[in-house]
Amino acid sequence: MTTHDVFFAIIGVICLAAALLAVTTKHILHSALWLTVSLGALAGCYLVLGAEFVALVQLIVYVGAVVVLVLFALMLTRAPIGRSVAHDTPRVQRAAAFVLATATATLIGAALITGFGTESVNLRPNTTEQLATQIFATWSWPFELLSLLLLIALVSALALSRLRVGEAPDDDDEVDA
């Protein structure tokens, strides 16, 4: 076992623990902060694997933009910062979600093992031109859809922040016949 393997395992455990805490905590703000730790640790995994550009994009796009947008939306929508009873789920629903997540992970793992077996696949582009082709040709639509989703979330948060607590939206758009 090399030093890279040890660092990757340590950072991977931190990433997994933070991800589990992000989805299991009862505090919405704490969940967003644990998501930040998880995404930062994932960037660390990319660094250990030698993908410095992907690690930088991970930090800039996800930690720097998405998590800040989530925190911004939490502040604008006046979401409860502390423990919220409205966001609790019954134990049966949590158990069903755990079973479904485990089944999905098993299915994906089985498909990957069946598809690739013990083959070694080179996922790293060799040149900057190949990397640019992958980013701006192959993956441009997912990035555009993500940016549209983030824009919709930001505009919705701003619209919700303009409403007073307990106030319904205006019905001025309806025309009496």
C-alpha cells in the first residue's frame, strides 16, 4: 500500500462521513455545512488521484457556488436554522430510503464490475485539447442545465423573500368574467 493509497483512504472516509452527516442531521444549516466538508474532501480525493484541474473545478463550482447558493437560499427563505420538526421523517421512511439506496449502490456496483471487470480504463485525457473537447463538447449540456437550475433557485429564493410571513401571493392576475 502506497502513501497515495493511505491519503486517498483517509480523505475518502472523511468525505463519506461528512456526506452521511449531511443527509442525516436534523439542522438544515448544519447539513449545508457538512455538504461543504464532503465536497471539499472530494476535491482532496481528486488531488490525490492527480486530477488537479478537476479538484479546482470542484472547489470553485460546487463548494464556491452551489453551497453558497444553498446558504443564500436558506437565509432568504427564512428557513428554520435550528432543529425542525417539519423536516423530520418517520423511521419507516428512513429505513425504506436506506434499503433503496443500498439496492441502488449494489446495482450500480454490479453493473460496473460486470461491464469493466478487471480491465484498466484510462479516463484521464492526455492533452489539453482532449480535456477541452470533453468539457465543452461532451459535458456542455449538463453544465448548462445545472446553471439554469441554479438560476431558477436563485430567482425563486428572491421571490419568496419578498413575501411577508403568512402572506399569500397577490391574485391580481385573475380577471372576473
